[in-house]
Amino acid sequence: MVLHHMASHRRNRPSADDLKVEGRILLDRFGSIDAKDLKILEALQANARVPLSELGRSVGLSQPAISERVKRLEEAGIIEGYGARINPRALGLGLMALVRLRTSHEHIKTCLKRFSEIPHIIEVHRVTGDDCFVLKVLVPAPEDLETIVDRIAGFGAVTTSLVLRSEPVRPIGKDLVRRKAERS
């Protein structure tokens, strides 16, 4: 597989919203990411606070070059933001559950509104298959989970799974991007 350097096309660039909606198409139109871009993405996922000078040294680029690449990845919508990894247990949220809800189509919008009103629901995934939603929930204790289940049970069948342990997530990087390119 050959990875091409993304050309710098500053004129007539679409807005950030356009890039997010059509990320794959526009990435193909403006070029593709190369091996150094993938190293940058992997490094930033491991530590988003790494100084640009250190990041540049780790991938063999000067500070101005690394700054330009990071900016380009941000403008392309590949890097959507930066954040901190929070330990829920340290905040007293020691119980994680995946809650599945099967509901009817007419309740979708109402469900989404209800989910947004429950702060312990930290992720909402609309899915295919038997269920309509998979929710990631963090609570201090089982009775708090029960309260959440009771608040959404009126919309349909609810099933829950307690998370015993979560393994580290693999960062999006060269292995995943390479597989995507090989399928194309």
C-alpha cells in the first residue's frame, strides 16, 4: 500500500462542518494521510498534551512542520478535539453498565430527550438489530442503575449488562487505516 502525503489546498477548502459530514470523500479529494500522520495520530491519542517539539522529534519533523501537520489534521476533521481520560472510580462512579433498549420508531426522539436528561448516561448509541439503543451508564451503586432503568423502561424492553472490566482501547492508527485501504 502506498500512502500519499496530503497536498495543501488552502483555496476553496470546504468548511469544518462539510469536512465532518463528508470526511472520507474530502480526504480522498485532498489527498491521504501518510505514515508520519499516522504516527502523529497515535502519539496524540496516547498523550494529547505532548509538546509539539517532542512530538516532532518522535516522528522526525521540525516544530513548524509538526504544527502544520497537526493543524491540517484538525482542519480535515480527522482530529476533532482533545480531552482528558477520567477515572470514573476515582469520582465514586464504580459501576459501569451497558443498557440496551428496544423501543418503537415513534419513541426515538422522546428517548433521546430522556437520555439527555440523565447525567449518568455518558454514551448513547443508536444501533441495528433487536435493540434500538445501547447506553453506556456510570453510577455509584446498583440502586442508581435501577433508577435509570425505571426511568426508561416505559419506552420498551430494557436489558442490562454490568461491565466487569474494560480493556484499553486500541488507538486509531496505521493498522486500522491500512486495513481500510486494503479493502478499497
